[in-house]
Amino acid sequence: MTYSSPERHLRLLHIEDSELDHELTLAHLRRGGIQAEALRVDTEAEYLKALDEDWDVIVSDYNLPGFSGLVALDLLKAHGRDIPFVLVSGEIGEDTAVEAMRNGASDYLLKNNLTRLVPALLHAIEAAETRRARERADLELGASKQRLHELAQHLQTSVEMERAAIAREIHDDVGGSLTALKFDLAWIVRHSQEAGVQSRVNGALETVTLAIEASQRIMHNLRPAILEQGLVAALQWMTARFERRTGVTCVLRTPHSALVALQQLPAGVPLVAYRAAQEALTNITKHAHASRVEIDLALAGGVLSLEVSDNGRGLSQEDLVKARSFGIRGLHERARTVEGWVDLSSGPSGTTLILSVPLTQADGTPVQETPTARDAEDPTGWGEL
């Protein structure tokens, strides 16, 4: 019987103690259009030595003196080689064949029916090549994702550095010039007796004052100097400003026992937490139509948690997965810069955003809350700020 398979060359490792069966196997391969460069081994030592070479496929008898096909399959797995493995035997039972397939064998054949030998080998080799290609693709995809994450983190860092530079320029150049101009206008008011001049100068003073306030607001948005006072102080300032600007009740709660630890957070963590709260409040202002916002800052089990919840209309599934939701994606990438993560949930009763960041001390131990005397008076350990 002949096969229509195109001629190809294979390197075959044949585990077989019968020279006659070995020659019979090669004859079937030649009949199927395969030129095999074959090596026959029949002991475990020879097999292990041969595994150091490159093979396209392994064909193994099931039962050999002092050796077996299942043992050979286990040794192949232990060796870490991904080589198609086909069992050929005259006495293999269905249960044994199923066990072999579960352990990683590509196929099994009976010696009295080798007509399937060539198709079985070609199929096993093709399946192995497909599997390797998929593994390479997965590795490349993982590497690509890692590069994208690194790029996103670099962009986040670059943006913050640029924001800081712009804030300094506004403070040093624009803010300084406006302040000097305000002093000059005030001097003109004091030294001018003409009512018309004083009226115009007072109007100019109001304009300059508004410009100074605007530059301060822009500086705070670009690089909040309040963070130098600690994360708690920065969140207090942010929530008070949010409530004053929007009229939405905003409650900030922090654990008294963690106040000391929260003043000594690792570099980068306060800014990440601040930006997460800022993004959440911005989204609430634009979309939530909420009447109350609660922000909980906690430190437990060595993990800093910032939770921002509102009682607004919530987000639809389409809102959560829409292609251009770069604000939420930016939060995820920003959190990754400090080994943290972001969870977002939403429903009819509102939306909750949780930022979690694991914290460790210099010696690698988790940062923990430090009980204070105030905790004895307040069993909840929490207070609204």
C-alpha cells in the first residue's frame, strides 16, 4: 500500500528491541514517502543519551526488557523536551493507551496495523509544531505586553515630570510676574489722587488677583504642592475643594492608627493615590450626577487601600469597556508603577473605585498600622476628616 504524502526527511528516535520490527517500521515510512534518519535504542541509558540530540519524533515500543514506553514518556517529560511521542505495540490495551495519551503521548498504534504509521507521525509532528508556534506567540505577546506596560509607565513618569516642570515655570515666571504687577498697581493706587485712575487700577488689581488664583489652581492641578504635607492633607484639600466647587457632599475617612504610616509612604505612592482620587472625582463631576461621595483611606495587612464611592447613576457595561476610556486605563497603568492595582465596580446605586498598593518597609516587611492612645477611646478606629 502506498501513501500520497509528499516525500520528506525526518529524524526518528526508535525505542525498539527487535531489529526486525525496526526494519519493518522503516519500510512503512519509506512506503509513505518519508526518508527517515533513524536511531534504534533499547535501553534506558541509550535513550537518555539520545535525548540530548534533536529529533523530529520518537516512536516507542510499549514493552521492552527492563524498560517500557511509559517510562520513556516520563523520562522525556522530565528531560523537558517537546518531541512528539508515538507508542507502537502489539499488546497495548485500551486503558494503557488512554493513560499514555493523558501523560502526553501523541498517538498509539498496534504493530499489526501500521498502515496508520505515516499519517500518525505527520499529524503528531504538525500538532507539535502548532503547539510550539502558539507557545512562541504567547511569549512574544507577553513580551509585547510588558513593553507596552513599560512604555505606559515611562509616559506616566514623563507626564508627571513635565507637569512638575510646567508648574515650576508658572510659579517662578508667571506667578512672580503677576505678583510684582500687583504690587506696582497697589503702589499706583496709593500715590494717585485721580478717581478715574484709581478706578481703572482697582479693576486691573481684581483682574491680576484672578489671574494669580488661576495660576495657583493650574499649579495645584499640575503638581499638587500640598502632597509635601502628606497624602491625608492632600486628600483633605482635594475633598474640601471638590465639595465647595460642586456642592456635592464629600466625606473623607482615614484610620487614626495609620496616620503615622500614611505620612511615611514610599516614593511615588502618594502621587498615585492622589491622581486616582482626582480621576475618580473628575468622573463623578462629569457623569455620576451624585449627591454624596465617600473616600476611605485604609492601611491593613501591609496594603494601602483608597476607596472612592458615589451614589450616582452608575456606569453601564458599555461605559466600562468603551475603546477610549483612557482615564481608567491610565489609572491601571499608574497603579502598576507602584506594583498596585485598580478595581472598578458599578451598579444602579453608584460606582466604587478601589486602589490597592502593597507597602513594604526597607527590610522587606509589610507596613502595618501603629495603634495609638486615641484608638482606645474610639473603638472604630476611624474618623471623618
